[in-house]
Amino acid sequence: MPPSLTPLGFPRAGNRFPGRPALVTVVAGSTLIPMTKRLWIETVGCQMNVLDSELVVAALRRQGWEMAPAADAADAVFYNTCSVRQHAEDKIYSALGRIRSVKAKRPDVVVGVLGCMAQKDQELIRKRAPWVDLVVGPGQLHQVPSLVDDVLAGGGPRIEVSLDRKAGSRDAIARSFESYDPDRDPAMRPTPFQAFIRTQTGCDKFCAFCVVPHVRGPEQARAPDTILAEARKLVAEGCREITLIGQTVNSYKWTDGGRTTRLADLLALLDGVDGLDRIKFVTNYPRDMTDDLIAAVRDLPKVCHYLHVPAQHGSDDVLTRMKRGYTIGEYMEMYGRIRAAIPHAAVTSDFIVGFCGETDAEFQTTLDLVKTVGFKNSFIFKYSPRPGTKAFDRLPDDVPEDVKKERNRVLLEAQEEASLAGNRRFVGTQEQVLVEGLSTRDEKRAVDPGPDGVAQLTGRTMCDRIIVFDAPTRLIGRLVDIDILAAGAWSLSGVVADGLADAVPLDTLDYSGAASGDAAPLYDISLPQPKPQAATSEPPRG
Ligand code: SF4
């Protein structure tokens, strides 16, 4: 076989931006000659982890690393992990088992376990998988590039984690959890026109079931100026929507020189950023949903009317056992204030079924809550005991697995009905969406219709509802009005309003930047944009 240039790209699944040229790797004979060191990262868990993966990959790319097409073709393989449920940890130990044979064939491959599980399990990870080179907690992610260099230089395995929550003063523990917020690299975001910005790390609420305060450390806010500067930089790079993320984002508080900035103030500052179209924030703690914050959501034009406020359960007794710090009456009072101020707001929740001692009657209260409130959607989880938490230490995990499963199914079914009823109210209306990319269907089909070709696209409304519609791929990254024709439980479908030519003038929209002379593309879809492997987009636990 003669030497040739062969394009090797990233797996099409997960690439929502058709038309990108793939990266090129030189092929001589049948031997691949990698141009540079290549990395692979798998991310499990919430949006906090998606952001961390973006930042780790960007830091390594600045040192000359590129993305590999698969784990077994990489020089470094990272798993950015989650400890919120046992299932998430089991997935990582299975993946570590699979990478063992790659490491046996190529001992110089660096294998790293990053994030919450690294902080929680520490030495245990290397006991169970001695072929792991790096164990790096969420508070040490800034060290990953130098740690990889050390391992490659023959320095041997390293475990870098923060202090345990009981291992010293609050200040000392907080210092050991360093917030990881380096310069952003637009190429590494899941989409170039949407970005997460961290407002704070950690949590001090210590709900009985939750491992987050242990693995993410004490709550620590970032300065508003830093957040604002990051937002401005992202907008200058083409970002149109930011999502502020914190475990309990609405408890954000920064005091400096006698002046206190809370989330409502921060939203007002961000609302003034020119070029930014949309602001979201997750996850909210019910007790911190203050009137001034609700008023800010109502009054600031760029803030989306979407509020993720986990109730977790419908029973006061269970909420007490969970140490959530509110009654269901207080939750409903908070919910009533949101509805009174913003009647059409989309409110979403998390629920845990099968928590310690949950009776049929207690489960029924959660079911009743979901049936009566009309959450836009809910993330529903079976209780998973987490070592180190109060529930693990003090309460028996006594709801049988088959009962948990059945309650999970019943609650999902009720939520699906509620979501469908909520979505049906939008049929016949017109909503503006930010076009995010190919729909899941066309992403799986790996369609590449080119810049003018029509594909099935997906976008989100200001209320975080997903709408699918057929349109040219050049609309990706644009705000477009959609006439809604039909509703399902999880999405709506429709057509671009008033015809494409009216909604999006064609003479300003050449995305290639070549065919229309000076027309500047909003988003140059033709750039190679390797990105961290897709993860679930579950909001941080809160
Ligand atoms: S559930 Fe949320 S508020 Fe409670 S400890 Fe976990 S992160 Fe904190």
C-alpha cells in the first residue's frame, strides 16, 4: 500500500456540527505515525464534571496534546469520575478493567482517574487497579499537565487529593480544594456558543445522602469580577449562552470591602454583557430561592425562565431523615412565589426514591407532588448509599431493590405524563430557540449535509424546552423563531417561522466565510473542534 494522507476524525457519534474537516494523521505504509501525543477522556456525572473535563483537555492541548479517536489509540487515558451513585463508580471500575489490556501492551500509556471518585477512594483505586498512574481529586486538576509529564519522565504513580472534611480547620480544608478555572479554550466546549461558568465550588449543606460536601469540599465562591471577565471573554469568542453552575448556585455570596454580591446581583452584572443572549443557572437549593432572585429572573431580559430546584421528596418525615432543611410546605411556598412572579417559568426537580425507611405512604407523597405540581421534568434516582455520608453511617438501606425499581418506574411514568401535558400547551405558539446542533436522530445517522443542506436540528427555548425542526445546518448557533406543531413528553417539534429567508437573511449567513466575500460567520463551523467526549448533562446535585 503506497504512503498516503488519510483523514482520521473523531467518532461521528457526538459530533453535532457537520461539515468539519477531520484531523489528519500521516499514514506511511500501514504504520500510523502520530504527529503528537494524544489523549482520551471519558466523563461521568454532572455539568460540573463536563466543565472540569473541558478545562483539563484545554490545558493539555496548550501543551501540544491532541484528542485521540479512541481510548486504545491514546497516549494518556483519563476518566473524570462521579461518586454520587454506586452505578457511576461501577462504570469507572469496568472501564479501568477494559483499559488494563491496553496498558499491558503499551506500559507507557498514562492512565488517570480524576474527580470525585479520586477524592473519595484515593489509594483504594490503585489497590483495585494497580495499572492506574494518576489519582487526582477535583481540587488538584490544575496539576494534571505537570503530573502527566512526571509520569512520562518515569516518576511513577501519583495520588494528589485534598484534605478530608474532618482533617483540619475549615480554612485549611478549603485551601486544599483549589478552584480550577484556567483560561478557556473555545475549541473544547461541547458547543462553541454555549458555555458553563463556575460560580462556586463545594457545598456546606451536608444532606444525609450526599457525598458532594466530602468530595468537592467547603463552599467557596469565585469573585464576581472574575466571573464577569470570563463571561466577556467567552462572548468575544462567540459564546451566546452561559450557564452558571454551582452545587447550590443560589447560595452564591461574595463579600469584599463591606460589599456583598449575591446571585441576583451577579445576574444583573452579567445581563449587561453586550453580545450575550441568554443566562441560565443550576442547581438551586429551595431555601435559598429568595424574592430578589426570583425578581431578577423575572426582570432581567437575558435570564432564562428556567429554575432547577430539587425537592428530593414529598414527605416531611423523609426530608427530615434526608436532612434537607425544609418541609414540603416550605418548598410549596417557594414554588408559589416563583409561579406568582413568573407564571410560565419552567421549574424542574430531582427526586430520590427508596431512601432509608421510605414507606409506601411516603412514596405516595412524592408521587402526588409530581402529579400536582407539573414540573417540566425531573431527574429521578434510586437511593444509592454512599460511604462517608450520615445516611450510610446511621440509617439502614432497607428498601428492597425491586421496590426501588418499581417506585422509580411509577414516578418516571407520572413525570412523563406531567411533561407531556406541559409541552402540549406550547402547540400552536411561537418560541425562540438557540439552535444547538443536529438532533439526536441525525447525530446517530452521521448525516453531513454541508452548509446549505437541511438536517434535523435541535434548539432550546428560554424555558429550556427542546424543539426539533428541519433547517439548514448554517442556523446552528443562531436564535431562530419556531412555530410549534407537535409535542412529546421530552421535546416539541415545529418549523422555522415566517420562512427561512425572513428569519435568517441568507446574504449574511455564509458559514464558510469564503463564498460571500466579507460576510463574517458567527460560528466558523469548518474549524476542527475536538472536544471532550460527551457526558450526560445532568445539573450538579443541589
Ligand atoms: S444534595 Fe445538594 S445541597 Fe445537599 S449536600 Fe449534596 S450538593 Fe449540597
